[in-house]
Amino acid sequence: MTGPFILIILGVIFLLANIGVLSHHQLGVMFAHYWPVLLIVWGLLKLYEYQQAKRDNVPAPGIGGGGVVLLVSLVTFGLMATHLANYHWDELRDKIDLGDSDIDLPGFGKTFNYDDQLSHALPAGSAVKIVNDRGTVNVSVSTDDQLRVTIRKKIRADEQKDADKWNESTKPQLNVTGNQVTVNANTMGAGDHPVIADLDVSIPRKAALTIASKRGDVSVIGRDGTVDVTSQKGDVSVQDVAGNVNLNLDHSSAHVNNIGGDVSVDGRSDEVSLNEITGFARLNGEFSESLKLSKIGKTVSFKSSRTDLEFSKLDGDLDLDQGDLRAKDLAGPLRLVTRSKDIDLSGVSGDARVSNENGSVDFELANAGNVQIDNRSGDIKVMVPEKVGFRVDASSRGGEVQSDFDKLRIDNGEHSSTITGTIGSGLAHLVLNNEHGSIELRKSDESSASIRVETPRPPKPPKPPKAPKPGDEMAPTEN
């Protein structure tokens, strides 16, 4: 009786699906979660058959060949269904970039679009918080004291009625607590069903702004107050802000321009660029692609697992990636500790201390300053203007030394080489230490520094098109 009973149960379930009592999606979810119940029922029935056969003093029936096939099939398809049900399909949609498109593919449903609007008066001193789990957030300046939100929503569903139901459950929310106004896109109101809400928000320029975003780009233009952004898997753009900017990134990129206050960037990020920053720039975390800085008015601090960098001001540019660190026109005191990078610092003013290994160090001094460079497994080249007086203590173990300054003493020994002596006033002190690499001390002056041509480097291969990767949870290669 076991086989027929199991078939009756399966037949009833499929009949309910065919007549519309259960949807095929619900049927699949139920089977994925509850298929072990069939095994329990099967076992109970076999136990009953065994006890009945024992009472009747007849041999108990076995499973039989057909029963074995049915049992193996049930377990196999049950495990597959459970695995598929537990898979993060929303992440798959992100990986193949279906979220913002209207392409309808089998298994992913159709795209249904909805629009909505919110508005609220913002008195002076108000702060705005925007929460969006899936979708873009664009913030601009309003012409009055009103907060206005335009929502463009995309919902994937098999049928219109399902999309309408999930649209109602994901209506955007606006909450007011004191002077705090919170706008919540409420995309998680539909549970596991994919809902994307793109927000266009306009608020008064003086209002402080906080944004929490997942899986979507963020753009902020024109603020007088502080801007705080938390972003996962998106590109963040912040421009024309008179106050401070604080970014907390997770697998996101950031482009920040024309900031009147300080900028802070924390977390794990891809490409980051900061330009025209009046205040401090503090960066702490892991940067898997590149870091670009330009014209930072006050102290720059950068910390990662491989690099610790700090200096007082940047009048030029800095470019940092996985294998190179290049900077021009920066003011000390400079402190740099890193490894496995080729370093090129030009136009450095003030004191500096550099420590590196498995890479070369090119250093150009703009004016008098105390410099210490410690390197290993790479060459050191230092350029000093002729007008700067200095004394030097340079030592290389396992490499040669060279100098353009005739008055310095050069000793290229069998195991170690040194440069010692004093030029002019000896105001600056150069301490150069190297292992398994050469040391060059060259002359430079203002004219040569201004037209200095760097040795051409072969172009790097183009990066592949950006797309979320299956290993998003893995730690990136750090700078």
C-alpha cells in the first residue's frame, strides 16, 4: 500500500496546482521544504505493513525494484529542490545585471513598472535620512523648504496581480521624529521577491543628509551640511558640498569632488577618487582597484593592510594601485610604509620617511628636508636640487652606489657600498639604506624638475567590463 499511497499524495498536490489552488511556484517551494515528510509517511506505512504481516504470520513485503527507484528519485529531486530554494536568486539577478532592465527571461518573470511621489515640509535645522536596499538614490537641491521624492519602481513577477500585490506591500514610507525625516524605499516589504526602487530626492541645501544604500548607485549634488553615505555594491558620487563627507563602503566605488570640509572613507572599496578637497582626507580600509587624489588642502591619511601613508598637503596628484604609488607636489612631514610597490614621489617638500620592499623608490626633493629611505629588493634613486645643502649617509648591501656630486665620497665594496659627505650648508640630512638594490644620488634644479619627463611605462591592459563577481564575499586584493 506504500507506493499507491505516495502516488495519491503527489497526485492530489499536482491537481491542486493545475486547478489554480496552488501556484507552481508555491508547489515548488512546498516540495523543496517538506519533501522529507513523504519519507516519514513512507516509513510509517512500511512499519505498519511489517507489524500487520507479523500478526498474520506471513512474510513482510519488501520495497521492491520500483520502490527503490521511487525512493532514490524522491531523495535526489528533493535535495536538488532544497538547494535551489536556498540559493540566493536575487544575487544571481544582480550578477547577470537583470535588475534594472526590462528584459523578460524564463524563470525571472516579467517587469512591471510603478511610480509614486512623496513630499514633506522641512523646517530649518532638519536632517534627512534615506534608506534604499535595492535601487539608485539621486539627491539634488530643492528651490524651497520642501522635501520631494519621486519613486520609479520595478517589480518582477509572473502575473500582473502578483506585481500589484507586491507594489502595495512596498509602498515608500516617510517617518518624522523630531527634526529627523526618514524616507524608506521599503523594497524589502515583498520579502524575497525582487523589487527595485529608484529615488529622485530634492531637499533644501542646508539640511544634513544620511543615505543607507544596498545594490544601487548614489549621487549627491549641492549640500551645505554634512553628508553621510553607507553603500554596498554601488558607485557613489558626491559633488559640491560645503560641509564634511563621510563614506562607508563595501565593494563600492566613490568619486568625490569640490568639498569644503573634510572627507572620510572607510571599508572595502573598488575605485576611489578625491578631488579639490579643502579639509582633511582620511582613508582607512582595503582598496582593490585604485586610489586617485588631487589637490587636498590639509593632512592626507591612508591606511590599509599593505600601506600606511600620511602627509600634510597635496598640491598635485597621487595615484595608487596594486603595484604602483605615484605622487607629485606633496608637503611633509611625509611617512610612508608599504611593500611590493614601485614608488615615485616628485616635488616633495619637508621631512620624509619611506620604507618599502620588493619595489623601486624614486624620490625628488623640492627643498631642504630630512629624508630617510629604507628599501629592500629594489633600487633607490634620489634627486636633490643643486641649491639645497645636505649631508648624506647612504649604504647599500648587495648593490652599487652612484652620485652626481663630486665632493661626496663613494665606496663600492665587494659586499656593501656607501656614499658619505656634505654638500654646501648640510642643512638637509639624507639617510638611504638598501638591501639587494642600487642607490643613485642625482642633481636636479627647478627648471629640470618642472620639465621632468618620466620613463615611459608600457600601458596596462584594459580592465574587463565591470560586473559583480561570484566571490563578492571574498576579501579583495588590497592596496
